[in-house]
Amino acid sequence: MQSKLSKYSLVNGEFFPAASASLGITDLAIQRGYGIFDFFKSINGKFVFIEDHLDRFYFSAAQMHLPLKHSRQELKSLLQALMEKNELLDSGIRITLTGGYAEDGYTIAEPNMIITQQAFTNPTFSSQGLHLMTHPHQRQLAEVKTLDYLMAIRLQPLLKQHDADDVLYHDQGMLRECPRSNFFMVNHQHEVLTSATGILKGVVRKQLLNLKISGLTIVERDFNLNDLQQAQEAFVTSSTKNVMPVSSIDGRHIGNGQPGEVTRALAEAFNKLIA
């Protein structure tokens, strides 16, 4: 049986005990919140959709002008070595790249890279579904996986007040995403819709868009709050949730408030991909 606790983390390619791994206080991630990250899973010692995650990580780094010291193959070797050293076969792994130690607290310096690992159990399909609350917000640099979760964290007390599990952002009525997951809805025409613009294009989202299921059309197309009134089903996707049904939005049931056939079919198809 594997340990649930990570023993080691990597900082700039060197192993440190996880409890003592650290960065200096002048790093731009601390001073200005400047940096990027990516998060993915390992199941039975195998990284899940690793190439897609690294594609996004290197894209985010380039967009934020953060040069990487390690080649793609070197980075994969480090990830493998960390997993073996921690003896965590089922895990969540996070790679963080920061703005570095800036003398003026403002200018991009040589980035610092931190890789952490934690025990992670692959989520099971929930028959209860999530309760979402809509909120107007458009993340800046939406296609880049930055460290900026300011709005999502600020809204936590409001979510508790409304007995909601998560927030669903919209920009002047146009549906976008949840802070840590992509949003999908199924309409009367049996189309499965996910927003095309103003979002972080998730790796699980990409897998669903590539699925071929008879009788289903999965479409990237922007839609709005009014379209939600016609939603027969809704769900979110992410590495930590897989395909997770949404039972209500702003207190209104989606369909009959239970996971629908389309959501269940997509969840089953996705689980086969990562089995």
C-alpha cells in the first residue's frame, strides 16, 4: 500500500524534503502573483495525458515570457524520478513556474520551477451533482494557466452563503468556465456545448471534443445565460473531477436535477480512456 504523504519535492531540478522545500520572498510569484502552473494525474504509475499537459505548460510559459531550462524530455525524466522517489503511483502532480527573484520586485527574472506531488484518488461519478452559482467575471489571459485565482478565492464566503459548490463565470452574459473546470451543457437538440472563447481549454475538455459517440454532437460554441434556461443536462470537466454532473445553477434544477443519459455516457467513455 502506497504512502499518502509526499516525501520529496523538486525545486529547480533538485530534490528537497517536501516539508522544507521553499522559495525566497523576493520571487515574483510572492511579490506580484506572477507565474504559471499545470496539474495532472498519475494512475498506476503512468502519467495521464502528459503530452497535452506539457503542451499547455510550455504554451503558458511562452505567453508569460518565462524561459524553461529543461527540455521536454528532461522534464519528463524529472517527473518520473519524483514519482519513483516518493513511491506514489496514484497521485496529483503540480509543476509551478514563477517569475523569479526580481531585484526591483517587478521585472521578470530567471524563473524558479517547483514540482510537487500528493496522493490522489481518481474521482468517482457523483449522482448528487454540483450546485453552481453564476458570477460576472472574465479572467485575464484566459488561455494561460496562471497563478491568478483571486476572484475564485474571494468568492468562497459567498458560495457558502448560497450553499453552492462552485462559481460559473460569465462575461456580460456569455458563459465561460468555472475557476478549476470547463463547463458543458446539453440542449434540446441533443447538442453538447462548451464555450469556445474566453476560457482555459482544459485537457479533459479536449478529450471529450475528440470523442466519437453515436447520436451525440459535441460542439465548441459560445452560448449565454439565456441558453441555460434550455439546458437538459450540464456537467463540468477537469483533471480532478473527470466528468462531473451539475444538478442546479443559481438554485434552478438542470433537467430533473439528476445526472442525465448524455452525461453518464460521456463519463463512461472518458473513464475508459484513463482506465
